[in-house]
Amino acid sequence: MSPHTFILTLFLILAAIGAAFFIHLYRVSCSTEGPGLKKVGAKRLFTLVLLLAVFLILLSVTLPKSPYYRFTDVVPEKTVHVTAMQYTYMMSYDAFKPDMSDYKPPEGGVITLPAGKPVEFRVTSADVNHGFAIYNDKFELVTQTQAMPHYVNRLRWQFDKPGTYTLLCLEFCSSGHPAMRGMFTVK
Amino acid sequence: MPTLAFKRITSLWIIVVLVLFLSAISMGILMRFAQGSVSPMDPAKFYVLMTTHGVTMIGAWAAASILACNYLMARYVKVSTGLNLFALIGTGVGVALLWTSTFSGNFHAGWTFLYPLPFKAGGGWQAAAANQFLWGLMLLSIVWLIWCLGMVWQILQKYSLPQAFAWQHLSKKEPAVETPPLILITMVSLVGMIVCFITAIILLAMFFSESGWGLSGKPVLEAKLDPLLMKNLTFFFGHTVANEALYLGLAVVYELLPELGGRPKLHTSWYVSLGWNCAVLFILTAFFHHLYMDFVQPQGFQIVGQVASYLASVPSVVVTLISLAAVLYGRGFRWSLPSLMFLVGAAGWIIGGIGALIDATISNNIILHNTLWVPAHFHTYNLMGNVLFALGFFCWVADDFRGTVDPRKHGLKLVLMIIGGFGFVLMFYLGGAYSVPRRFAFYPAELTHAQLFATMGAWFALVYSLGLLLVVLNVLKKCFLVFLPQRS
Ligand code: HEM
Ligand SMILES: [Cu+2]
């Protein structure tokens, strides 16, 4: 199952449980006879312990998977410098100044990255906040970071599948926002 | 008991909120049809609608929640007609500024106006439009700050500061003075609101330090402020204001739900007091989850963001949900439209919360951040939560004005709103899960599913609006009646 389908399924199941709880509440509240909620204190304590336990497990499972801790102990095979601007991405293997005076376009005009090796993107912006979201050839969002002026976000990733990857901007940057695009290939 | 003047100002507020709501919904439906390519729209125009829709909706329902609590507070403390009139006039001027800046000045930097976008329009709008928008927000922040301070003052006339936070319930089982849940929840939420309006005022002042304090503004050639700091402040404000509004809505539910169904009042106990005091602390730090994808943000904040987002849900579930369950359980509860709205609203609040928690998990946020998942979950707890809490109050109060009660369930209208509302947000969730970006005026051809979800979402929203309209017309009629000379 793709992480996308997994998240959707998880949500739908939990939402259905939530909805079922409220439907249940409605039905028992309509019955004219019947006991009130018994042992409320015990139920409260049980819910509290259960929730805390679930959250503790979730935190210990998910936090280590945060992007800040992934690929930290590897040396990236390639580094790509990215400057986002209204409404495009400038990318190069060499660092360049925000005013582009020393910008060297990649050979053949397209950034090409090795498959199966860790790579790093150093992402900044020349004007406003932008997003730097990487979509695979099926147009599924793979990973992302923000492009913020005055700051450089380092995004490390490893692309296992060769192909063409598309960049979309995921931070609203005015009217050209939905048309802002970039691309690179993985070989 | 509310005086006639207080009833009149309340119904005037309700009329304004509902008119703003209906117009912002039409903008929403137009946007969704545009995204579905049913009626494509020039992106600049789309973003004018998006900016206006966002700021109007958040403002209208925050105001409605404050208003509802103030009306119910009249049962315990002295309230002021003048204060609410002042807030209404100030809000009117603020909204006029905001709408002029967008509709006539073409300002469209989004309602979260991340620095330095308002100053880098690329020809989309003039410096004057940006300053008008920022001034609109500044005015609202100042007026609402005074509004909230005034309400805190009203509470403090009767309760001491520790009592207002129900701290005496922490140590004693049956203290001499009982703080009703309504007062406790209103108090903690108002404090949150106050902190967030002060932040907004500071944030806006920082904008003005570059663009000038005048309404006409001046072009900002070099944006020198720290964009990361500005982003933190912006979300502290934006996130918090929306969440506190929801809490105020819950205060209304605590107060009215038992009474509407013929059950005894809910009382404050040590866990209610503890839960609500904690909830406010957590909610003030949960906003960090808006910056997960800014890897330069100090990592400690990122972790705090996830932990606080989780913890914020604990008191809600353990205290509020179980208290509601205890009210409703097996007792021949008398349902009517307002109480049903509260029930559905609580469901929307919880389901939206589940969506929020999934997104607040950093490892999921990588593929959900700024996708349609974000509007999906906040529309769930706004449209199907906060709005229903306030609307339930509106329906109840429109009768309360005349001392009558409408015992009917109006099931069909509510069913339309339920099907339409949840269908509308489901289309957002589907898009979000499958990587459709939020805030796209049109979708890239490759995202084939996006347009279909958008069009279906718009149709669902129309169904919701139909149910809503039937409810609202009735409420509006009763609100206007309060202005006729009253027999007594
Ligand atoms: C049936 C009613 C509604 C409809 C049809 C609707 C529709 C929309 C649409 C299409 C968007 C743009 C989504 C995107 O990013 O692509 C949006 C954004 C938004 N909506 Fe709604 N909405 C509704 C109700 C509400 C309510 C009740 C609230 C709040 C109380 C709300 C608050 C917002 C906010 C804050 C945004 C974000 C604006 C921005 O990105 O700057 N909406 N809505
Ligand atoms: Cu962009």
C-alpha cells in the first residue's frame, strides 16, 4: 500500500469509529428507559491511560521517521542548489548568488541525479516563501521542503526509481503559484 | 437576564455573521467550481476570492463564538450592550477595509499573508491595497482585543482571577463558589484570544515598520525582516484564533446541551478544571506544526509541535467527550434542532481533529503539508464543528429572544447539511491524500483526479447550502422580529 492510500485508509477507519460513537450516543439517548452512563470516573481514567499509551507509542514510532533524522549520517552523492522565485526554480550543481550573477546551468539544461544514492537539495528563495515539492512520474508527492528567503533548507532524499520528477510549489506565492514548476531526472 | 437592548445587539450581530457567511460560502463554491474547470477563473480573481473567503470565515465565526459566550454569560455576570455595539461597529469598518483591499485593490496574498508576499505582488496589487488589508486586520485585532478584555473584566467583577480559572475546584471537592463550565471555558479561551490578538498587533506593526503606517503604504524595495520569525508569529496568531473560537463554541455546548435535552446542568469538577487549563497551554504551542517543512526551524520546536498537537487532544477527549456522553446516555433525551447541531458539531470537531492529528505527525506531514488535506481537516472542524455550535446557538437564541422554544428536529434540513458538509470535506481529503496541492486556482493536467474531486465538492457544498439556507431564513426572520416594538 502506498503511504498515500495508507493515510487515507487510516483516516477513514478512525473517522468511521468516531461517527459510530456519535450515532451510538444518539441512539442510546433516545431510548426512554435505560441506565445512565455507569462508572464514569473509571471510563475517564481508562480513556486517559489508553490515549496516553497510544500517543506514546505513536510518538516513538513516528518521530524517528521525521525528515530531520533521515540520511543524516551519509555523504550525499550529489548536491543541488535551488533558488525558487516567482514563478520558477533555478537549479545548479554549483552554489550561486541570489542575484544569479554567477549562475551555471547544468549540462544539457536538466539536473540529473543518480538512482539509489542519497542526494541533497539546498533550497532557498530569491523573493517570497515558496514550496519545493517533488512529485514522481505518477504525480504522487514524494517529499518536500519550504523555500524561504534568507534561509537554506537542506532536503536529503534517495530516489530508488529512475524517471522524470516534477517540482510543484506548495507555498502560495501569488497568482502564478499553480503554474510554478521545475523538473529533474533520475538515472 | 439579557435586556432588550442586549437582545437587539445580539440579533444584529447574528444577522451580520449570517450575511457574511452566506457570501463567503458563495465565494467558496465559485472557487471549487473553478478548480473543477466547470467555470475556470483568472488566477488573480480566484485568489482575491480565496483571501476574502478565508479572512471573512475565520473572522465571522470567531466573532460568533465570542458573541454566543457573552450572551450566555449574562446568566452569571453583568454584560454590556455598549461593548458589543462597539465591537460590531469596529468589525464593520475592519471588514470594509479588508473587502475594499481585495475586491477593489485586488490584494490576494492569502489570509495567512506570509511575509514578504504582501510587499512582493509582482504587479498584482499596489502598496496601498496591502496596507489597507493589513490595517483591516490591525483594526480587527485592536477592537477584538478590547472586546475580549471587556468580557474578562465582566467575569472578574464576580469571580476572582483564580476562581475564573476554576482553580478552587482543583483542591476542593465542593468549594464555596462554583465556577460554571461556561465561565471557565470562556475565560481560558478569552485569555488565549487576548494573547493571540496582541501577537497579531505586534506582527502587523512589524509589517508597517517597512511599508509605512499610512493607509496608502509605500513600496518595500528590500524586505529586511526575518521571514522565519514572521512565519512563526503569523501562525501563532492564525492557528490560535481558529482554535480558541472552537473552544468558545464548546463552552456554549457545555451550557446549553443538558438544558435543551432536559438534563441537569453540567458542573465543574477537578478534572474539568484541570483539563481546560491544560488544553489552553497545549494549544498555544501546537502551532509549531505549521512549520514542520521549514528545516531551519530549531528542531526542539518541531518536536514540541507534534507532542503538543497530540496532547491538546487529550483533555478534549477525556473531559469533554466523556462529559457529553454522560449527559446523553440512556435517558430519554429531548432532541431539537439546536441540540442536534451540537451533537453533529461535536462529531465534526472530533473527525476534523483526527485529520489534524494525522497531519500533525511529522512523518506524514512530508506528503500532506500544504496539500488539500489541510483545508480538509480545518473545514471539518470549522464548517461541521464550530459553525454548527454557533448556528445551534443562533437557532436557540432566536427563540429565546421571545421566550419560546421550538421543539422540532427539522431533520431534513440537518440531513442536507450533514450529507453536503461531510461530502464536501471528503472531496478535500481524497485530494489531499492523493497529493493535490491546496491553493491552486487550476490543477496541472497530470493530476487527473483533482478536477473531479473539485466539481463533486462544489455540488456537495451546494447541498449543504440548501439545508443551511432553510435554517438561516428562519433564524433571520426571528432576529428581525426583535427590532419590532415589543409587547411585554
Ligand atoms: C460550504 C462552505 C465552504 C466552502 C464551499 C468553502 C470552500 C473553500 C475553498 C474551495 C477553499 C480553497 C481551498 C484551496 O486551498 O484550494 C477554501 C479555503 C479556506 N476556507 Fe473555506 N469553504 C467553506 C466554509 C468555510 C468555513 C466555515 C471556514 C471557517 C470558519 C472556512 C475557512 C477557510 C479558510 C481559512 C481557507 C483558506 C484560505 C487561504 O488559503 O488563504 N471555509 N474554502
Ligand atoms: Cu511559488
